Amino acid sequence: MSAVVSLSDWKSRADNLPFRTQAFIDGQYVDAASGKTFDNLSPIDGRVLARVAECDNEDIDRAVKAARRAFDSGAWSRMAPAGRKRVMLKFSELIRNNLEELALTETLDMGKPIRDALAIDVKNSAACIAWYAEAVDKMYDEVAPTPDSALALITREPLGVVGAVVPWNFPLMMAAWKLGPALATGNSVVLKPAEQSPLTALRVAELAMEAGLPEGVLNVVPGYGETAGQALGRHPDVDAVAFTGSAEVGKLFLKYSGESNMKQVSLECGGKTPNIILADAPDLEVASKAAADAIFFNQGEVCNAGSRLIVDRAVKDQVLEKIVEIGRTRQPGDPLDPDTVMGAMVDEVQMKRVLEYISSGEQGGASLALGGKRAREDSGGYYIEPTVFDNVDNDMKIAREEIFGPVLSVLSVDNIEDALAMGNKSNYGLAAAIWTRDISKAHKAARALRAGTVWVNCFDHGDISVPFGGYKQSGFGRDKSLHAMEKYTQLKTTWVHLG
Ligand code: NAP
Ligand code: MG
């Protein structure tokens, strides 16, 4: 972006922003079959942003049928990989070309700071689509080491119709993590965005068409989880569901699959990431700053948020003081203000849930070191102060459950063994971090930590080239990297008898 757009400019642009509010099925924007809509509120001020089509069984069925027809036609599924690459590169470019509009939509819909929507969400979504586009015409199949009398091919085929169900914390980016590998490998997709944040997914559907994606290959069906999400999970003609969201709903998708057609399910669920700072961390200032970012970025609405800070008692006071100092400077502001670094919670329900966790921490005996209250109430929006609890016990609710808000639990330990045991004592295993200058300790910890990603002397680093996903109840299957393509394809063996 060239010049920084001011708060008042963003506000006036917001007033004139058109939204796509209908479902996108078989290449067309259409109302829900029932004609019903639901109110989509902005977390910034609580006002109604848009009335969005409320899809239900019938709409899901239409979308799945369109996706199946498109798949069977071969227009996309059998297009040469180089052809799919061209379309997806164009799709990525169109997302980039609409950076400001999409970022503004995301901020209004979800409440994250506009600076992050611009610098992170939309750019990474475009980059993700381009990355899979560029990969797909460089992938080879295999020939097995058979005896001379045979030839055996091991080929990868797309699954068919993929249901993608995504959450509201990074609405477009979580959709892109599914769409990139699913589309590149030739599948058709029915995407169900979160009810809180459907607008960017609805808009990019037409950008995909403009890029040349055939009709029916990408369908977007906004609606409620219990109805639209469940209908997709139970649909007999959906081959796979790729889900990102809570562990609770992830388990429902396993049940839907078992009770319907045994569709493949991959789950990217929650986390309670242990961020372990040992006394020999290379730079405690850097570690403390990273620990603050780890919990306050995106209002703490991050699946891998560093919500459990496990710190050596010898340096705890020093680290805590620094985090509190940083937290004070990160008070929530208007998400459309380019200087704001902490925005609004996605909705009133989520804000209340986080405030309940804060009361539970206070009642459970943890000491509140910062924040703890609702902020900016006059705005009509849903803001919470950066919050830090000291003297947390790993058995307390605030240390066990995913809060999904800007609430840090600080736990003190005396040695690395206790730190690792405490880190692993969780139902989740999405990510973990360890800060130490001792390379052997770092590697031993990385091996011992039961998590899909372990960061050493950093937090939340990485890019699209590495897999992301969880151990334990953080789910299974991986997003990002070439490995993500595994969950959208299946292997076929063709054994030819040569005689
Ligand atoms: P959620 O409530 O589990 O919802 C996720 C998606 O599932 C939404 O589209 C939702 O639709 C749908 N859904 C809800 N109830 C359903 C049901 N009964 N049947 C079928 N579908 C249903 O999660 P969220 O609150 O949107 O997002 C926060 C969660 O996502 C956190 O747990 C976070 O850790 C997780 N997350 C994980 C990752 C990762 O990569 N591991 C990344 C980001 C977020 P509605 O919105 O319409 O209810
Ligand atoms: Mg929800």
C-alpha cells in the first residue's frame, strides 16, 4: 500500500461498501431457498452490517449437487495442472488487486485491526492460493518397484466434493488454507463460512469465477453451524470435510461422518499453547515482547495463542513486569484506526464468554496483574482489555480451557522437567514454544513437547511452506505445505500384468 489511509477515510469507505450477501451456488448469487436471512452485526459498534442468506438443508443440497456436476464434468478436475495453475494465479492476483476492499470488509465483519487485515489476512490468503497454484504442476506420481513382469502406478486423484467449514478468527485466511490445496488438486468445494464473518468468502467466490474457475467448482453457503454446517457434515454425497474450529464442533463432524457416508474428516481445532521461557533464554526482553504478542495479537482469538506462559521462577517477575508494561500500551481501539493494534471481540457472545473466564480466574485464586474489564462500551462494540493473570495453577479452568481472548495465564516452574510436564498436561497439542540458549535443551524440549509445531526462541513464526495442525484434541490432518494436498487426494494403485 502506498499511503496510509486515515480513520475517517476508512469510515467513509465503509459507508459506501457494497457487500455480497446472497449464497454463491453454481456460479450465481442466489437467495436461500427459504428466503430467510440472518443479521450480520459488526463487532466494532454492534450495528447490522448486512442481512445474509441463511442457508439450510435444501441450499446445501443444491450446492453439493452443483459441485458434483462440476466435478464429474471434468472441466476443472481433469484440466491439465498447468491450466489450474493459471486460473488460480489469476484468482490470487484478483484477491491482491482488491486488497483494501477485502481488508476493510474483514475488519468490519470480524473486528480485527485494519492494519492486520491489510498486512496479514488478505495478503497471506492471496499468497496461499498462489503457492498451491505454483506447486500443482510440479508434482509427480510414482511407479512401484515391481518385478519385471508388471508395471504398477501409484497415482493421486482428487476426492470429489469437499466441504470446508471455517471459523471467524481469520475468516478469509482459514478459507484460503482449504481452498488452495483442495482446488489445486482438482476438487469441487462447498465452503461454509462462520456465521459471524461470511462476507469476504462471499466476495472472493466471484473473484474465483472471474479468474476462470468453472461454475459449480466453488460454492459458498453462509448459515448457522447447527443447520448449514450439520447438513454439509451429514450430506451423503460429500467426500470429505475439512474443518477448522473448536474441538467440540470438530467431534460433531466425526459423528456426522459416522452416521452418514463415512466421509473423510480432517480437523484443525483449538489449543492451549505453552510458551516456555527458561532463565537462560537468549534475550528476556525479546522473549517477553514475543509472549505479549503471542496472547494479544488478533485480540487473543488465535488457535495457537500463547495462552499459558510457563516461566522459570528465577526470571518470572522480570518477564511479567515487561508483559504488563506492553499490555498497558495495547488498549483496544477503533479497528478502522490505522494505529489500532487491538480490535474488538468478534461478537457479544464471545466477549461475555471471555469475561466469564476472567471471573473464573479471579474466583479460582489467580492474581490479576493487568486488565480484566470490558472496554469502549460507549461504542456499542465488544472490547476487552489486555488481561494477565499471575499465580495460575495448571489445573485451573483458565489454564485448561481455550479462552480465545486476550487473557494470559502465567505459571511458574523451577526446572525444565516441570516445564515440559506442565506444557504437555493439556488436552490440546497444537503448538508450543521454548526459549533457551542451550541448543541441546532446545532440541530435547522440541522432541518432548507433544504439539504439531514447536518454536525455538521465537513465537508464531513460519510460512506457508510448513505444515500446521495438532496433536491430541487439537485435531488431525495438516493445513499448509505440500502435505495439505494429502487430505484432498487419495491414492490409486494400477497394477498392469506385462507377462
Ligand atoms: P466453532 O464454533 O467450532 O465454529 C467453526 C465452524 O463450525 C463455523 O463455521 C460454525 O458455524 C460451524 N459450526 C458450529 N456449530 C456447528 C454444528 N453443530 N455443526 C456443524 N457446524 C457447526 O469455532 P469458532 O468459534 O468459529 O472459532 C473458534 C475456534 O476455532 C477455536 O476453538 C479455535 O482454536 C479454532 N481455530 C483453529 C485453527 C487451527 O488451525 N487449528 C485456526 C483457527 C481457529 P457458525 O459460525 O455458523 O456457528
Ligand atoms: Mg460459532
